[in-house]
Amino acid sequence: MAQFQIEDLLNKSFQEPKGNSAREIFDLKIIEYGISKSKALELLAIDKDVFEEILSGTAKQPNLIHIVKLAEFLDIELQELVAAVLRDQNVENITSLDRARKATFLIKHFDLKRLETLGFLEKKADLNTIISRLLTFFQFESITAFEQAFDEPLYSKRTKRLFTDKMKKFWIDAAYRVFQNINNPNEFDREGVKDIIAKAKPYTTDVENGLLTVCRALYDCGVTVIAQGHLPTTQIRVGPFWLMANLALF
């Protein structure tokens, strides 16, 4: 059941048909079983018009029970039949399924209500607006590209992944994208960093420029420092990242 994914089914629905269609398989089966179409549908308790709507792709909401019945009758995997049926669905149905897939991705990975409260998302924004905002923020061209990159490692190899909260994940992903965009070209200079730390104390009294001066010096040593707003309830204030061979602290 875990492999029964809407995305896989949608991809298959747009591929060139391979082998016989569901209708052709049905016609072959009734010949094999020596039974008429009307008798088969009668025994399966499927109305003729409903059957035609399912196979022609005109059914707005194909009955799942009927799909299961047909898969059993045709002696094929349920997913294979669903993919065949989807291939003939009208654009409205395909669009509805794709919308459901995108909505599930957002609900699964983001605390939309809290992002709305924080002002990151507009209140009562529709699905397309939310997707556009997230894609722009994380700089992805499509939701598919976002999904494929979503699980890339964000933590030091020495650090176990302790963050499970959606907002923590959002906070970390956001920081990671900032580091990628900055792409510090300087190699990490351990001795240089130690020297900066040893000499940093006088700059703590310079309220206006002290921190900026130290951050610039660290940048030259391969350390990128970013300031990112604290998200309520995440209990995260400072975190180290190893990224692209540079030490990044924020």
C-alpha cells in the first residue's frame, strides 16, 4: 500500500499506454470466461452506465469499490487498473488529483496555521498562493523539485537529527537555503577563527559595528554567520551547520 502513490499514478497516466487498455482486457476476459458483458456486470453488481463512465474517464468520482471489483475480475493489480483508468480521465479529474497531492505535501511538511500567524503566509491564502510563496522563498521551480530536494541532509554528520517539529524543520531549511545562496568561497581557516575569537572581546563594546566586523572577519576564514528570526515554540536560538566544506554558524 505504501507504493500506492498519487504521483506515480499521475505519471503513469501521462505515459504512452503499454499493452492492452482496461476495456480491451475486459473484453478478453469475458471471452475467456465465456460470459457476456451484461452478465459479467450483473454478477459484479456494476451498472452498465457506471462501467462505461469509469473506463471512458467521464466519471467525476469513480467508485473505489467498483474499481476494486474490476481489478479482481480482470485479474490485474489494483494500481495497474487505477493507472489505466486515470490515463483516460478528463483534465478536471487529473487536476483535482494533482491538487490533492500538492495539498498533502504542504500539510505533511509545514505548519501552515503557524506560518500564517507569523505573517509568512497570507491569511486564508489559497493552495496556489501558498505554493507560490514557498517555492519563491526556497527558490524551487516546481513542487516536484521541492519534494525531491526536501529530504536532503541539513545536519552535521556528527549530529543526530533531533528536530521533529515542522516549524523547526522550516527554520532549518530556510537557513540552509540562505547558506546555499551566499555560497562562501573561502576555505575554512581553523587557526584564523581561533585568532579572531581570541581578539573578539574588544568588539563586544562596539554596539553598532562590533558584531558586523567580527562576522566579516569570520567570513574571510570560511565561516558564514547569518541572523534569522526566532520562531516561537521551536526553542532554537543558535545552531551550527557544516555546509559545502565551510563552517556556518547562525
